[in-house]
Amino acid sequence: MMILLAENIKKYRKSMNLTQEQLAERLSVSVSTISKWEKGTSFPDIIMLAKLADFFGISVDTLISYELKHRDADKYADSINSLTRNRKFEEAIELSETALLKFPNNFRIYIESSNLYKTLYITSHKNQSGEKALELLHKSLDLIYQNNDEHIGTVSIHRDIASIYSLMGYHKKAINEYKMCNYCGINDVYIAQMLSEHIENAEESLLYITNAMIKSVTERNMIVIAAANIFTEKRKYNEAIEILQWECTNIRGLLYDNETTYYDRIFAITLSLLTLILAFSNSYEQMSSYIKQAYEHARKFDKHPNYNLSEMKYAYTDSSFFKTAFDSFGSTTIDVIDHLLNNQRPVDAKSANAYNSLLKLWNDMLSE
């Protein structure tokens, strides 16, 4: 390891186009000290290691080539994970304790160990396990720079901390933790749920509920349309039709009879996609019914366009609350549907006939 440290100091110095003299000046040490470090005849102390790593813009682990040890630590972390998933808690605890002693500053060891103790708390409700999980998660935040898992980050760790506080009954701490990392409203639903448990927080809870509802409806629609597109590409028409019908039922429940909201536009576009897939699967009767509904709701929205998401049914807002919808579909809803229907390629003669019938239905409605 010391040989690699010497090589790394030299490598990173040269990568910055610095001479030994220039590096010595920057670090306030002698040129001979730099020379000895690079020859491996002496080595920087722990404080100077941190200073060197910071100067080179890398971690201390990278500077001293700690990777091999990390790979060994990963084996421990993988084993803790496996034992936890298989409910072999005694073995997992023993291995975790060994790993934490052997690798006192390894991020993955702390994350997997925290998951172990969180699972233990859920299954046993022993506060000791919950407190241990919290301790490990807080420590992992100091080691986050080691993380290379895209599914883990500072926000996810704070959410884990909040969830444990919630499980342990520390509701105020949990709410504060969720609020602290509520970027783009990702924790609205958790905050709303916890606030709703106490009547004095009802008004604040309703605002978070509204935010969560708006976010869930718009994101769910995006997910459904993406899934339907994939199913259609794979010619799994039944799956595409079923998921779009389910989504249309959900959106229909958010529509007013005599008022227009942004969800009329979403409903019309989703219906038109459903109609198109029905054409590909030769379902003439349903196709005709759905395209007429899509047309009616598209006309309804285009006549009185309303992009204020806070006017969704069941939404609760105060005078300061306003969320505007935006999408890349197109200007009018009729134009969006027209473009969608007129830019398709049927896969066979049968679907071509149904598709042409759909276009005729659509164009007849436009010409009325």
C-alpha cells in the first residue's frame, strides 16, 4: 500500500503539471519531503494525507489505493445483506460487528448494517435495534463520498432516518427529517400521513395531501403511457389496453361535469392512445366509443383551457397555493390527438383497416 501511495503522489502531481518544488510550496513542506514521499522512503502523516487528498481533489482512500481493502469490505457487506434478507439475524449481527471493527470507515458496511438493525426493529420492536440503526445511518452520512450506488444518496439516507423515527413513535423528529429533504415534494405523502394523525395539524396536512395527489396523478399517467407504449411495441395489445383502461377509470374520477381542469386534457390524450391501440387489435366497437369521448373532452378543454393543477377535484388549497401544469404534447388538445392518430404505421392488413376506420371517424368529427 505504501508503494502505491508513493506512486500516486507522483502520478497526481504530474497530472496537475506541477514540479516537486511547486507542490512543496503549495503544501508548505520542503522539496526533499516531496522527494522522499515519491521514493517511498518516508510517508505523510494522517493530517498531511487529508491535505494531499484535498489538494488533488480525491479521497484519502483513492490516494492510498484502498480499493483492494474495499473489495474485501464489499464481501462483508454482501454477506450482511444476504443474511438479513434470509432472516438469519444472529449470524448477520455477528458479521456486522466484525465488519464494523475491521472497516470502521466503510460506507457500505454502515448502510447494510443499518438495514439489518432496521429490519430487526421492525420484527422485534426493540428500541435498542432502532437506535442502533439510527446511529449507523447518521455515521454513513459522513462517508457518503464513498458511495457508488445510484439508488442511495443523502436524501435516501435522511428518508430512512425519518422512517425509523416514525416507526419508533418519534413523530416530530420524523416530520422534521422528511421536511428537511422534501425535494420536489418526494416526501409529501409521508408528511401528510403523519400530520393527519393529529387534528390540530389538519390544515397543514391537507396542503401536503393535495401536493401528493397532484404529483401521484401526473406521474402515474406518465408511467402508464410509457408502459402502454412498450407493450404496443412488443404487440402485447391486451396488456396495453388493460393498463390504459385502468388509467382512464382513475382519471375519470377526477373530472367535473360542468367545469374544466387540466385532467380533461390528460383524459382526452390517454383515451386517444387507448383508441389507437384498440385499432391495432381490431376492436372496432370500443374504438368508436372511446374516440368520441376523447374528442368531446378535447373540445371541452380547448374551449376553456385550464392549466391550474390545484383545481383538481378533492384538492385543498389556500390563496397562496398555485401549481401550473406544463407538457410537451402540443398547443391544443385536438392538435395533440390529431398528430398522434396521423403518425402511425399499422403492422398488418387487418390493423390497417381498423386504423383507417379510426382516422375516418376522427376526421368526420373534426369536419362537423
